[in-house]
Amino acid sequence: MANPNDNPSAPAKPRSRARNRPVLIAVATRKGAWLYRSTGARKTWQVDGPHFLGHVISHLVLDPRDGRTLLAAARTGHLGPTVFRSDDLGRTWKEAAAPPAFAKADDGTKGRVVDHTFWLTPGHASEPGVWYAGTSPQGLFRSFDGGVTWKPFSSINDDPRYRQWMGTVQDGTPDGPKLHSVIVDPRDPRHLYFAMSGGGVHESADGGGTWTPLMNGLDVVQGFDAADPTFHDPHCIRLCPGNPDRLYQQNHCGIYRLDRPSDRWVRVGRTMPERVGDIGFPLVVHPRDPDAAWVFPMDGTTVWPRTSPEGMPAAYGTRDGGNTWQRLDAGLPRSQAWWTVKRQAMSADAADPVGLYFGTTSGELWMSRDEGARWTCIARHLPEIYAVEAAHPA
């Protein structure tokens, strides 16, 4: 893959302030959570864990606004779905006083019940203490006090249109329908996005007062109506920090890019190798270069085995906005590796060069210090990995 910095006439890209900062990798698994710490060199790692051993941890996120607060989305055997909070980088934890929960039905009955909190997003830099959460079944929640108490956010949880688009538990993904990819525009805390699997992609310009579906250009499974949000299954959406008017999407039906103010997604995954395809779950964007992104394809043919294509896993990266893609597999197994990577289980740090990280369904944690040029396994024998988040602690 060509490096734009190799062109002496190209303007110099800004160097990362995080180049020499420590790195924290937060790993959420089916049986607990682990924290991996390293210096800016990222050559050796210290492991801290397990935390919450035996509990399902769907997402574990460090608050970039203070560099020390961690939130963990958990489903425990005795507490059920809940959120844990640490303000000391995981040394101690406290359970949320009021975790995300649907309001009671109008007739006073229980109504919908949160099975688990699936996605956590810190609020805007100007709103310390604000967090957003997406749940299964689909629900959107917000906290104003750093994750201690949560309340339903906006009206979509009970909006008849959205309830119809959400479908039923039986209509969702194999482990339940999800609301995910909650995104806050770094320029404007009132500009928000979220996605539902299924139920499509949605945008608000007024702080959640109203929402508009963003489906133009997206394909759906053959035989279904592309005009109906019910049949849209976005897997992961990312906004580019280097250009917040650009978003990428990994979808049930391909890889897409959206350049605002347009509302039409362009399928940039068609340039992927035909034998690999452009179906997968995770997607990662470069922290500074909006033309650079990475995906991890899976086998989406026939019965959707959800394994690496042909048992040969690889990341694919683009440096030109998806016009071309390069296979990045140096250091990865060359055969008989039948794992895959879930939608939250791939991440990037903000160093220079960028470090990439992913966790597998077979419990391996991999990293690259050089933007995917070569991969190294830094942990094995973990439980099935659900989420990987790279961050820079204070």
C-alpha cells in the first residue's frame, strides 16, 4: 500500500500528540474483562485481570475526557444486565445505581426488558459525565453522572415507528437485536448517529429531539424492500476524527462510505477481492487521515459460517477512501484458522504510526505497531472476545 508521506510534494500530515503516551487495551469477553498496558513503544504488555470473571462483558470503554474512568457493560448471573464504573483505571469498581432499563408499559406491566447493555459511548468533550448506551433489544439510554444512573434517551424506545423497525427478538441477530454505533459529532454535541441491527442508521441534528433514517445507497438482502428500515442491518459505523463529515460503515451487505452533506452511502467494498468479499463486522478508521480505514472480512457465503474466508484470516486496509484495498496478513496464520472478529473487537490507538488491535472468537488478542503491516499475538487462551478498545490513559 502506498504511503502518502512518500510523496515529497504532499503536505506533511500532523504528528500525533499521543505518539509516546502509554496505551491501554480494554478487552471484553464472554467470561470477564482484561486490561493490557504498555508504554508508547508498545513492545511489551502487562496484563491486569481477569475482572468480573465468569460474567459476560459486552463492552469496556475508557473515558478519553479524563483518561481514568472506565465503564463496563455487564450481564451477570445474579445482577442481570448492569453497568460497572471505575474511576481509578480498574483498581476498584462500583455497580451503577440505576442501569439502563426500559420504562414500564402504559398499562403498568413490565413491557420490554433489557437483556444486556451492548454499546457504550462517552459524550461530547464539552459534556463531562455524559455517556450513551445502546442495548439488546434495541434501546437508547443516557447518563449525566458518569454512568451511575441511566434513563431512556429521546423517544425512540417507545416510538411506534421505531418499534416496528426494531422487529422482535426473533427477527434480530443470532444473539439478539442490537442498538450500537452511537456517535457524537466532535464539533456539535447535538449532532448524533446510531445504528440498529436490524433497523437501519439514524441521525439527529437536534440532540435527539428528532431522527432521520440514513439508508440511501445501502443494499439489503435480495427479496426485501430497501425502503423499509426493518430490513437494514448495519454492523458497525465509524466517524472519521480527521474529517467528521466522513463516515464508514461495515454492513450486512458490504462496506460503505458517506461524505456529508450527501445522504447517500457509496459501496466502496466492491473493490475488495471477489473471493474474499466485503462482508464482516468490525471497521476501524485512522485517527487523523480520513482516507485510511481497516476492516476484517469474514465468510458471509451460503449459511454465513462467520469464520475467516478459507481459514486464512486477514485485515484489509485502504489509503484512498475505499477505492483500493490491500490485504494485511503478515504474521497471521496462513491456514486452518477458523475464527473471526466481532463488530466491537477491533480498534486503533492514536499513536504515530497508528497501532491496530483485534480480538478473535477463539480468544486471541493481536496487535500491529505499524498500521497493519505486521501482526503479533500478545495474548492467547482468553474467552471469546466481544470487544477491544485501545485508549491512552492519563
